[in-house]
Amino acid sequence: MGNARLGIVWVFGLLAACGGSDPEERHGSIDLDFRNAGGSGENPFAGTATVVASLTYDTCILDLYRSPSWRVDGTEGQAVFGEWAEGELCDRSEVQCTIDAIEQIPGDGSGVLRVTYAVESEVGNHALAFGPLPTRALTGCEPTVSISSSTAVAGFDAGGEPLWQIVSFRPSKATTNQGAAMFLDIGPAD
């Protein structure tokens, strides 16, 4: 753990020495704001222990990750993803949480960032920060992610059984650090 922190400091120090942007400006997040879709009057969030969010990268972000050094296991990527997993994401969230995993899942012409949160407080009517996502300062273009299905964000109980999923959402795409949340209307899992 100490070596990992030293590596993070070294990489960020190197970026600053080389005239790179402040690491805070190079990566950011979007907020996923959870709402009860209603209908039954029951709380779909009751018993939620884990939230898994899988959002699809746009071509701007995919182009950045064509460089192996920025991927989750790359030289720059390890430091960034490690810092965000160790606390940055949950520090930005309204929900008390820890990060179980951050994964990049490549696809044919697309890619997904999957974040697995262990939640320790109420999810409903609160937001989780999703990321890390590169900013325009790093990509040189408008970095966005999108939701591709009703199961792209889902909640699970302590035994891993699905509790809830997306019923509707707005907007369908979000840009890193856009300020406005993606609102997710949640209902029971199918």
C-alpha cells in the first residue's frame, strides 16, 4: 500500500514537473442520482448492499484508452484508478460507500467502465459519483458516457441477489464534471 501511494505521488509529481495539468483537472466524475419510480409504495432500495454501475464510453474516451498507459492497468492509469478507488469516488458521493472494484471492459468499437460500490447508507434520493472519467483537458474533446440498458445500474442485497434496476433515466448521456446529475428512476429487478 505504501508503494502504491508513493507511485501515485511520483506520477503526479512527474506530470506537474513536465507542465501537465493538475490531476484534479485531468479526471472527474458524474453523479448518478437515484429516485424511486413509485407505483407500489415500497422502497426498492431497502436492503441494498452493493450497487454496480456500468456506463458506456463514447469515442472521445475510447480514443484516450487506445493508449495502454491510461488504461486501468497502465502506468498513468494505475495511479489514477487507484486513487479514485481508495477514496475519491466515495468522498464525492452523498452515499456512504467503499469501492469494491473499478473495471474497464473493452468491446468491439465500444468500452464500458464498471464500478462496484459497497454501500453503507440509504441510496434512494441520494447520488453516487461515477468515475474516474477523463476531462476535456486530457482528451481534447468532449468526454461522455451513456447508459445502454435498464440493467446498466443495479442494486443487490448482501447475498448478491438483484433488488432493483433502472426503469427510466435522464439524460441518456453525461459529460465529465457536467454539474447536473443523471437521474435514475428505480424499480424492482425483473
